[in-house]
Amino acid sequence: MTTRVACLGDSLTRAQLSVDYLDLVERRRPPGEVRLVRFGANGDYAYHLLRRLDAVVVDPPDVITVLIGTNDARASLAGYPVEQAMKRKRLPERPSAGWFQQCLGAVVERLRTETDAAIGLLSLPVLGQRPDGAAARASQAYSRLIAEVADASAAAYLPLHERQIEELRRADPPPVPYREPTPAAGLGVLIRHAVLRRSLDTISRRRGLVLTTDHIHQNSRGAALVAEVIDTWLTTRTTDRTT
């Protein structure tokens, strides 16, 4: 029997500028065992995800994964153009840790109320490449908020951030300073990838980045870790049901 998995998130889930972790999850599972459905929107905050859950609950899946909060965490960084982001994404209030946690909690509550799906909340991919840098600390702080929501709602917590930190420390990457990607920079990556046919891994390698193409969007190595933590959870759930 095929398990239907809804994957909720932002541009990392939409996978225009990232390697597609949904495809990697499917490759890790036996053929036909899972069918993944994509619910990713570029630039979304947790607020936006809360507002577009109708498409998920109208045809409830068996399993739901949620990977949201990277843009919320970015908005906490010094120098981030918050006012521009608020205007572009029509945010009703200034992004904050408290608002993020409130919106994520409401996401889980609605999914709990209107579906019978198992829910897994992923912690955030590491922002930047320096585990002790300000960007990485922001993604760690928001991952702790995600863990609190998971604990309060009895959802599964999927430790992506922790797994990526391990990978970065093992790789001992060059200390490339974090640079906040601009819309123009994102368009540049898209042109190199879609028009010039350069792989995302080539773009990543030329910039000296281990897990990302631009400190945010995932290359093959980063996306493989997303797929790994999801696959591990799916395997654990299957084992628990058969024992």
C-alpha cells in the first residue's frame, strides 16, 4: 500500500534553486512505497504556510513533513531588509521568533484537527557555512523553537539542523563568510542552472560551499541530508507499526 506524504515548506521544498529532496526521498524508498506531494512556495514564512493549508487538508495525506522557518530566521539577522520583505510578501507584522512559533503551532494544530496524518517537523538547514557564525546561530535558535512546538503538540521532531552541523564540522569547510542572497542573486543562480545548464553542485563548488549553492538553498549534499532525516523517520514509523 502506497503511503501518501505531503511535504510542506518554502523554496527548499519547491526546489527551483535547491536540489529536490522529495526526489531523493523517493529514491531511498522501495518503488511505489511512498508518493510525495509538494506544497512549497518560494519566500514563504510560517505565516504564509498557515494561510495555505486548505490545499493539504482537502485531501488528507497519511504523513506530513514541515520544513519552514528559514526565511523567519533570516529576518532576525542584522542587516536583513525586513521592510522590503514585509512589503514583498505582504506580511501583516514584523517577523519575530514569537510570531514564528505562534504560526507554526497553529499550522500543527490545524493539521492535527483536520487530518489523521503523522506529522514531522524538521529543524532548519544550517544558514551559512560557519557553524559558529551569526547566521548558523539564528537557524539553531529557530530550530529550538521548532523542537518546542513539536514537543508541545506531540509531533515528531526531525533533527536536520543537528545532522547538517555534524556534516559541516566533519567536512571542515573553508570559512566562507555568510552573504544574504538577494533576489538578483537568486535569479543569477536560476539562469546559470536553467539556461546555462550548470549543475547546482557546480555552482556550489565554485563558491567553496559544502551544503548549499548560496548559503541557503541546498546542493546535492545538503538535500541528501534532508532526505536522510525524513527517510529515517519513515523507516522508524514503519518498524513501529509492524512490531
